[in-house]
Amino acid sequence: MCVARLRGCILQHSTSTSTMDASMINELLAGSVGGAAGPCRATTRYHKDARADRPQGNVWPMDILAQTLRKEGFFALYKGMASPLVGIAGVNSLLFAAYGVSRRIISPFPQLSLKEIAAAGSMAGAINAILASPVEMFKVRMQGQYGAASDKRLRVIMSEMWSQWGLRKGIMRGYWVTVAREIPAYAGFYTAFEFSKRQFSKTYGTQLPVWALLASGSTGGIAYWLACYPLDVVKSRVQLRATPPSGTPVQYIAHELRAIVAESGWTGLFRGLSPSLLRSTFAAFELTREYLREYTGV
């Protein structure tokens, strides 16, 4: 079967060390641009995530938006942005670089099957959790505040988590559930993203139009959230709670899943899903990667 030449996320296979180094630099730079762009499109959904564990009855996303604007003002929609803005460029740089390395570990050839792409995405997701976990933990705790005079700044929350709980139970709280979320999430994302690009390439060739890249990124984003959303809700609950979870990761993840179902039914596992499906974080990376490829020749 003829497979379209993969572009954007992948590195060209080369035995030249200098070419590999330049390609890695392109991955890191493009990831930084895409990462910095990502949070700007997702703040409303982030705000909803942080409050997903609080019983609110049958509340719709637009209700949350209206309540936030009414009670806290417009800039409350951007609460918790400091942590993503500081850390997300590094998070996504690590993700994209890890994905490129994972692809080369799985196969020396640039054209992977969708199963191999899923495996590479899973590996990259597991590595990505190292930085994603603390960045999202601080974001969630910032957004769990309701605009009161007693609300804390990011540096205060960081200081308290470190002084009270240390690295493992404080700064890295929720790490293992983040790993559990990232593995299926990025397997789904990269598989759907590459599948869509290949389908478009049958009609438009290797030089896909911008709208096709955007559509492929959107497809990948939908697959990302559908693959991991219940675990994302669990992660937010774990990272927002006042004390660290007890037991093994499997035990506390199972406990939170049971608690969510008991509180809100099975639909509670998907509360806030619809705003998440509107997100698309990959177009900036893809377009930046293409520009760097043209500019550097790698």
C-alpha cells in the first residue's frame, strides 16, 4: 500500500549526525512555539477542569462561563495561565522531541504504520508526564480558587506545596495518573493526526493546505480527549485535593473513579468534555516545523 510521506511531526531518517542534531533542534523550537500557542485557546476549558470535582448538578459549560464572568470578571477566564505560559513550551518541546526519538527507536524508516505511530505516541506521552504533571498541578490549584481576597498567587502555592509536602507528594502530586492519562492520549492523538494527514494527502499530495493541517490537528485533538478524558478528570481531582492521595496509584485512581460515579453517575467521568473537543493545539507546531524545514533544509 502506498503511504503518503509523513511531514511535520516526524524527522527524516538520516545517518548523518549533523542532520539529526539539526532536526532535533527544529523539533524543540517548533514545540516551544506550538506549546506557547496552546494555552491561549484552552483557558475556558482549563477553568472548568479545575472545578470538575465539585458537585454542581446539571451545569452546562456555558453556565460555568456565565457564572465565572458574573462572579469573577473577564480576566478570571485566564486564571492559572502563569503556570502554562511558563512551563507549557518546555512540556511540548519535550513531547515533540520524545516523539521524534520514539519513532526512531521503533523503526529506522520515516514511514511508520499507524500501530507503530500509536506506540511512539504512547512512549512520548509517558516521558512528557515528567514536566506535564507539575505544570498542570499548579494550573489546577490556581484555577480552583474563586476570586476571593484570600486567593493565593502562583509563587505562594508553589512555596506551600514544597514546604508542606516536598517533591513527591507536593510538586509531583498526580504524576502517575498523569502518566496513565498521557499514554492513551498521545497514542490516540498521533494516530488520528497522521491518519487524517494521510487521507488528505491522497487528494492533495504531500504539500497539504493549511486547512487540511488544521483539520488533522482537530481530529487528533478529539481522539486525544476521547482516549483519556475520565483519567483527566481523576487527575484534576487528585491534584486539587488538600492532601496527597493514599495507597498505590492503581488504588487511588480506582478510588477516584468510583467516587465520581457515586457522586455524578457515569456522566461525571465526561463532565466538561465538550469544551475540550473544541481545542486544537497542534497547528502552530506543524506550521512552525514546516517553516523550519524550509529555512534550515532539514
